[in-house]
Amino acid sequence: MYISVNQLFTKEEDAKLSIKPWNLQTQGCILTEDIRANAAMPLLVDEHYKLLKQNAEVLKFDLPPYFTPDFIKSQANGILTRNKLFQAANVRVTLMREVASKQTEIIITSQFAGAGPYEENTKGLFLDIYNEGYITTHRPSQLDQHCQLINTLAKVSALEKGLDDMLLTSDRGFIVSSTESILFAIQNGKILTPPLEVGVRNDVMRQIVLDAAANIGYRTDSEALIMAEDLNEMSEIFLCSTAKGIQWVSGVKRHRYIHKESKKIVGAVNNILFSESQTQN
């Protein structure tokens, strides 16, 4: 597979990084951002770039002048074309920085993601609530939540219990998200999702889902403070991320959910994203 390393296209096995992995373990930092692509074109690049730039500023990354939305678009198109990923694909932009030198490596990779639009999972997910730690709400912890130690421990716990994922809570007991995806719940015809203030890692898909739901007549609440006991009152729950799209949930602990409304929202999300890809092309 071809990847992009600091503006240069290279085979993955031939990539040479000036920052060594052992440096990152103790004095480095990593930021990642997943971007959906269609027909070898990355989607919503401006929105993804804005998030990356904001997060990089918080962590004091020294970004090169060439790191712009147009750079991401051209490099992503380059690796997608070289890898013959002309259908759906996921593009990951990774920023790696060694603290001592402030040097930033920019790596862009790609992965096949299906024949076209987002598709729901055929089998519902089974989740539990992780109670052996919590997500902190201060700003840096939101930048790359899946790199937090708590996320790793929650994933291990899910694996040990034969579950698909774990729901994480904040220090005040509010549901934050799963280990990799944003949580959405449906109650009385309204789409609910936790606010960023409780520790949710911002994902471009969060607003896309809210917009898509509103487009087909749903009321939405992006400031919903949801406790564990509130999940039993929800008619439906689904997760969403840029990489995986919408995934419906069969159950949390012993509670089971219907699978009805999320099907409609998947279609509305695809209408937004594929209209975007047609415009870019």
C-alpha cells in the first residue's frame, strides 16, 4: 500500500520516519483524524482540517506551511489513486511530534471501506458500561480520546467479556461515548447525543448526523446529559464515527433496543455526504 509521508508518496514498508517509535513513548504526541473518501476524493476536508488545526494548536504542534486543506486533498487523492481505492475508503491523517525538536511528521494512509455509501452493521452491537475509570473533561483529553489509557482498558474489558464495545462515562457519571464512536440515543422521536463539554471527542460526523436527522424531520438535542439509568428509557441507540459510519446497538447490559429509526438516518447521512462528493468532483 502507498502512503504519504511529509509530502512524499512511498510504499508503506519503505517509509522512513525521522521520529522513532521509542521517542514517542515518553516524550512525543500523536493526533489522528479519519476522513471518508468516495471516488478517490476525500470528503468534508475543510471541516476535518479545522479540527486538526485547532487540536494541533492546543498541543503546540509546529505545523509546516504546506499543511493546508488543499494539501490533504491532493495527498489523499494521490494515495487513493495509487492504491486503486476508487470506491469508498477511509483516509487517516496522522500528526506525530517529538517534543524535544518540535518536528512534526505528517503521515496519510488509506483503507478500503466498501462499495460506496455507509452501510449499517448487519448484526447489532452488544455493549456494557465501563465502571473502572472515567473520561476526564479537560480540553486536552478530548483531542484523541482513543489514545487515552482508559480507552485501552475499556477495549480489553469488552474483549474479555465477549462484547463489541464499552460505553465510557465522565467523572460526573454522564455517558460520554464508546471507545471509538459517538453515542446517539432516540427517545420519543428525538435524537439525543452528549455535549462536547462532558469529554466527547469531536468528530465531523457528529454534526452530520444531527443535520441529517433534522433534514428528515427529527428533533435533535446535542446537549443531552445522559446517565446510565437513562439508557433504559431510550427506544433505540446507535454509534457513529467517520471510519465506521452508523452502527446500531442491540443491547446495553440486559436492556434490548429496537432497530428502526437508525436505518432512515443512514440514508439521510449518505445523501449529505455523497452530495458533497458530487460537488467536489
